[in-house]
Amino acid sequence: MSGQSTKIDPMHQFQVQTIWDGFTIGGHQIAFTNSAAWMCVTVVVLWLFMLGGMKRQIVPGRWQMMVEGFTNFIDSLLTQNLGKATGRKYLPYVFSLFMFILFANVLGLLPLGVVGVHPFTFTSHFTITGVLAIMSFSIVLVVGFWKHGLHFFSLFVPHGTPLPMIPVIAPIEFVSFIVRPFSLGLRLFVAMTAGHVLLKVLAGFVINSANAGAGYGVLVGIPSFTLMVGISALELLVAGIQAYVFALLTSLYINDAEHLH
């Protein structure tokens, strides 16, 4: 006899829920949500990770080597895109950005539901990724106008552009520039959302096929579970790639502001 089908909503995992009502300012409620809670968890875990790896031992342990490896990775990224001297100025920001996104993505994938804790991947909300993108874009604008003044607008006219083509090329370059923070935040948001939805759908297949009987469990449940394991491994890779892409594009945009390429 078949069991009762269990309806699983793949979008429920993205619902922001209030943990503490907080207080009201100007008629707007300032609440502490599950999203804010997991941001705090991410910051604490990242702080502990960095604290344990900054012992500055002459013969580094594995933990220190991991921290130094991440630091050297971002330093190399900035050196390639900005130059050694210029890249060092932005190393603290880009490194913090990369590590924060990486830890947020990975923590959201941990199977803590088996112990009753449900991770919340806040990078699957465009509000969060959009704010991170606006932070990077703001640095680009501040650096560009601070260093070059109104000459910063020459960024919209590529070197060697024929004079008759400037009225056509400049608006296109300007729109492309303005869209950057949107595309930067959207890329991370879409990648994390799509992966989590797919995992939730496969989890639904596993649960419902198991409830439907042994036959469905073998034909549907086992292949779905196997696919879940593979996609979970892929999502870990995507978590790292998306953090890298965010840091890479941020460094490229800052390079434009510094050198007007």
C-alpha cells in the first residue's frame, strides 16, 4: 500500500523569518531574522578560522597554511589585475569579500538539518548580493572620481575610438558600466538559488518515492539520492567559483577606476 505523498515547497527554504521582533524606528520594524542570524554565524566562523590561522609560526601548521593559502590566492589575483603595489591597497577589502561569500555559500550547504538546524543561504537573496555589489561599485566610483576627476568619464570612450563613433559608443559603454552592480549581484544570487532549488526538488523525489513504496523507492528514490550527492559536490565547487568570480570582477572594475582601461 502506497504511503501518503508529502508536499515539499522548494522555495520555503528562502523565506526570511523573524527570530526577534526588535524595535521600531520611524514606523519601520527593525527585526532580527534568520538571514541576519546566519550572517552573524558566518562572521563568527570566519573570525575563528582567521584567528586560528594567524599564529605566524616559523613552521606553519595546516590551519595557518590554509589561511596563508587563501591570502596568497587573493593577493595573486589582485597582482595580476591591478599590479603589485596597487593590488595591496585593496587586498583587505577583496579578501574579506571573497572569504565572506565563500563561507556563506559553504555554510548554507552543510547538512545540518539532520540535527534539527536549518542553514539559511543568505547569498540566495538578491538584497544581500546586491548590497555587496553596490559596495564594490561604490569603491569604483569613489576611486575613479577621486583619482581622475571628470576625466573618469573618458572610461566610456575606449582609446582609439573614431570621432564620429563616440556618440554611439559612449552611451553603450555607459549603460554597460551602470549595469555592472546589477549583473554582479544577480550572478551570485541566481547560482545559489538554482542549486538549492534543485537539491530541494530531488529531496522531494527521495521522500515521496520512499513513502510511495519499495518499488518507487528503488526506481526513483535511489537515483535521485545519488544525483543529490553529485549535485551537492558540484554545489560546493560552485560556492567557491562564485566567490572567486565576485572577487575577480571586483578587482577588474577597480582596475578600470585606477587606470581607466
